[in-house]
Amino acid sequence: MAGPQQQQPPYLHLAELTASQFLEIWKHFDADGNGYIEGKELENFFQELEKARKGSGMMSKSDNLGEKMKEFMQKYDKNADGKIEMAELAQILPTEENFLLCFRQHVGSSTEFMEVWRKYDTDRSGYIEANELKGFLSDLLKKADRPYDEPKLQEYTHTTLRMFDLNGDGKLGLSEMSRLLPVQENFLLKFQGMKLTSEEFNAIFTFYDKDGSGYIDENELDALLKDLYEKNKKEMNIQQLTSYKKSVMSLAEAGKLYRKDLEIVLCSEPPM
């Protein structure tokens, strides 16, 4: 694998990074993929960061560098283990979305995520209120069996709100909040580009809800999803279908998936 010196480090000069850019920087410097930037990796990172911030061509290899690096580590190496981990790097780099990356280390599966969501979105509106957010995040962390403290929970809550409640109405949408999930776990992303209008959704739901009961079961959902994928000419293997179905059925009540539950997943966001 090419070391950090062979290749130009990406994005360090930017005033603000997206989550994906942050992740690229992480992968670039954590060359051995062990979850830390340490030793030679850390030296390379610090030199490149200084270079990018100064906008100069080369760093002078003076004693000054050692001093600066020591100061830098005192400031950012919160657990003083001499290594930088992802959550610490998120504090160093100017990343609006760094919180997502930290949180992704603490989130279980999309099924767990949906079960917790279901508990808070009691009126099936596709939103949870901001004042319920703290409890929502707390439950999510408990389900993922991850330790956290009150200040950390406050920080997560504040950052999530800042990121997602863009119009300040005190509500957070499911599809926005699902960005907390790792990409491979985020089944809602799979439906991007296949979002239905209310009319389209009502037509397809009515077709599968043959008896007009207002809900469908797992087998009917299976057929509906296959239909949706075929209509959109998208590939889906059985394993994916099973996984998506399981996630969607987390919203169901006693095996009954009601119209409003599925609407949250398959329809475009309600107008802001």
C-alpha cells in the first residue's frame, strides 16, 4: 500500500469538509487501517496539516516542529494515548458533518434504528420532535450497547439538531436522520431516485392492500418492493430484499405495516 508521502493528501486545505471528504482524509493517513493515526502516520499528518494551513510549499525540519506537534497532541489527543482516533480527528478538522462519522461508530443496524424511530414517531408523521431527540439518541446508543456520558449525549443532540433542523421548526425527518447510519446499513438511501408522489404511492399501496384494511403484511411488502425495483429497472438480490424488508417491517405493528409507515419510507419528504 502506498504510504501517505507518495500521494497528495486530499482536502486538507479546504475551509470546511463534507463527511465523505473527512473519511477520505482518515483513510489516507490511517495507512494500515488499524483505526488510529499513529507513529509515522501521525508525523506525516501533522506535517501535511501544517503545510496546508500555512499554504507554504515545504515545512522546515526544525526543532520547532517537535514543539508544535507536542502542543498539538496536548490539545487534541483527549485520552493521551499518543494516537489520534477518528473522533479526535473530527475535532481537528473543520467538518460540518464530522458528527455523522463519530456517530456511525456507535450505531447498530438499520433494523434497530427503525425500531427506536417507531417508538418516538408515535403519530407516524415521519418526524420526531426536537425535544424527543435526546431520548431517541440515548436509546439508539443503548441498543448499540455503546457507552456514553451526559455531556457526549448533549453534544450529539445539539449537533444533530443543528445539522438536520435546517428550517428551525423543531422537527426532524426520518430520511434526514437515517444519515446517521453507515451507508451500507442505510436502506433508505436505496430508495433515493425511486421516491413516489402521494398519488403513485396510494395507487401501489391500494393495489397490494387487496382487502382495503389499511395495512399490508410481509409477503405483500415483498411483492411491492420487487415491483418497485422492476419498475425502476434496479437490480436487487434476495439478500438485499430480505434486509430491506426486515428494516421496513420494524415499523410494523404485530406484522401489520400501515399505509403511513410505508409512506414515510417510499414517498418524497413532505413539503417543508
